Amino acid sequence: MRRVRRYRSSGFGRSLTLLRAFLLVSAIILVLGAVALSSTLSGDLRAAALYDTALDVGAYSDAVLAPALVRDGKIASSPAARRRLVRWIRLPSDVRGLNVYARDGRLAFSTTRPNRVGRRRSSPDLRETLESGVPSATLTADTSVVRVWAPLHSASGQVAGATEVALDDSAVEQIVDDTRSTVWYAVGLVFAILWLLLAIFVRGASARMHAQHEDLEARSHDLVESSRALEATLLETIETLNAAVEARDPYTAGHSQRVRRVSLAIGRELRLSARQLGALATAALFHDIGKIGMPDTILTKPGRLDRAEAAVMRHHATRGADIVARISSLSESVPAIRHHHERWDGLGYPDRLSGADIPVEAAIIAIADAWDAMTTDRPYAVALDVDDAMLQIHAGRGKQFNPAVVDAFLSVARRRPADILPPEVRGATDVAATA
């Protein structure tokens, strides 16, 4: 059975942190997107404003300048035509200068350079305007001037010349600024609404996660408590089964407790960790739990078992391991229960492990089990005295038993004999000398 782990709230906290981080990052992205979009739209607005200005100047040229200057499809550059133009036109206050060019590039009229009238000018903008017949405008940032080129059409619609108008950029910038404010406001409002909707969604998700977390915490707590109660019940059941085994065989009453005491003494001598000692104590206590399924004719037989009976008895090691394995908290004790009858020379059971392949806890229980069997009366044998039992343990060193574990057992026998002696054992006073 698996141990049920309690749901940890740290994952829930990380999820909420990620949601808040997502909301913050989304706000930053939306702000940057709004700025980028507004900047792009502002550039487009400036281009549109320049284009509209070019169209207005073109319309002005055809409506006001063409009637005064165009004669027979050509620009009239006579003094009379220039005087007539001066009388007719009233330039707006934002116009800084006006130049009129004939189709051949000669300057026919100028408010800024009258001394250059009659001279030709070579300009890419002038040539493009005369050839395309389309007005254009450019903004000169360093002089704050909008320079507009517009064609002058004759009555038949042919391009007779071109006008160059220098405008103060304040008019264009005013249009751009007014429109840009509207664009920024609209974009900001849209992106703010998007972020608000996102914040509402995140808040709802956070609330749902919180509710789910609380529900999961409650379910997890109930499940953990149920698991603990079930494991406690199983442990009590195994302890009851273990007591039932010893109750069926009065000759082995107290055997598991004595094996546990001797095993822990050896384990401490070998300086096992606290975790290993815990697993060792449990395994020693339940090492014979598999005998619960043994027939009484085998378990309490007054003589030695025959080959068939011994084969049946050997199943108690694997059966005991399977029983204890049902409690996940005792999983570390299972190998020692399964292998406590393995031998160092590989002639043991159930898996015929040998040498260092045998878990040290199983090797310890093997010696403690053998020691208690030799020093306790059994139906088929009278208990040996301590000296003979000690010789038997020493004789099995490197054959039946792990040499290091035997050395630890003998060390305990020399220095702390009370830790291994069974009650009322014969020859107890000779243990130190024999060991």
C-alpha cells in the first residue's frame, strides 16, 4: 500500500505568484504595445497630414495661381503677369514663401528670391512634379518648414508648370498633435480595457484555484488520516498475528523479542544509522510472521522436520516479507525479513544469496535467531550452554554467518554480555572468557 502524501501548499503559492507575475508582465507588454502602436499611428498621421497639405496646396494653385499665370498652356512670366498675381493673391500667414516655375524649369515668380526670376533650376522634386503631375510635401525638421510641390494645370488639364510653397510646420503639427492625442487616448483606453478584462480573468482563476486548493487540502487531510488509521490497523493486525504464532508454539514464546534485543545490540556495535536500527528492530520483531500459515503438525512437531516439511517451513521467509510489505512505512524492513535465512556461503534460502549480497540487517537477524535457537529449549533439542553456543557461532564465521557480524556479536559478548544472554541461561559467567 502506498503512503499518501499530504498536498503541499507551496505549489499553490507558486501558482498564485505566477498568476500575479503573468498579470504584471501582461500589463508591461500592453503598455509597450500601446506605445509602439501609438508611435506607428502618429507617423502615419504625419504622412497623411503632409499628403492632405499637398492636396490643399495643389487645389489652391489650380484655383488661384493658374488663372493669373497660365496663358495658352504656358506660364506667363511678364512683369504684367507678376503684378497681376501680386494683386490677386493674399498668402496665408503660415506661408513663408512661394515660387512658380515654368515647365522648362525657369523661375517665373518668387516671393523670396525675386532677383532670380528667369533663371533655371535643376531640382529632383521639381522634375518629379512636372512629370507626374502629383503634388507632394516633405517636412524639414531642422528648419521647421513644410515644403510643398504642386503642379499648375492649364485649362485643358495639362501641366503648365509647378509651384513651390514653403509652409510653417505648425499647421501640420497641430493636425498631428490633435489627432495623435485622440489616437493615444483611444489606444490607451482599448488596452486598459483589455488589461482590466485580463485582470478579472486572473482574479477569477485565482479564486477558483484557492477554492480548489482548500478542497484538496481537506481531502488530502482526510486521506492522510485514513491512510494512517489503515496502516495502524494493519500494524496491529501483524502484531496480533505475530503473537498468535508464538501462542501456537509455547517453546518459542518471547523468541521475537529476544531476537530483536540481540539484533539491536549487534547493530549498535556495527554503528548502524538510526534509520537502519529502526528497520532492523522491526524486521527482527516480525521475522517469523510468515509462520502464521504453517500447519500445527509442522510448527509444533516434537522432532526434526523431514525434507518435505522443511521445504514447507522455508516458505515462511517469503510469506512474512509479503505480509509486512503491505505496510509502506515498514518497507525498509522487508529485505531483512525475506533474507534472514540466507547463508554467507550461498546455501541458504529463499534466494541463495551469498556474501555481501545479503543485507547486513538480514545477516544480523540470522545470528540473533540462531543464537536464541541454540540457547533456548526446543521440542527437538535441549538448549546448549553459552560456551557451546558461542563456539557454534564462531564456527559458522565465513560459512553460515557474515564474518563482520560475527566479530561484532563476539565483541558484544565480551564487553556487554547482558545484552545477548537469554534469561536464566546456563554458563553465563563463562561468556566473556569463551568469546
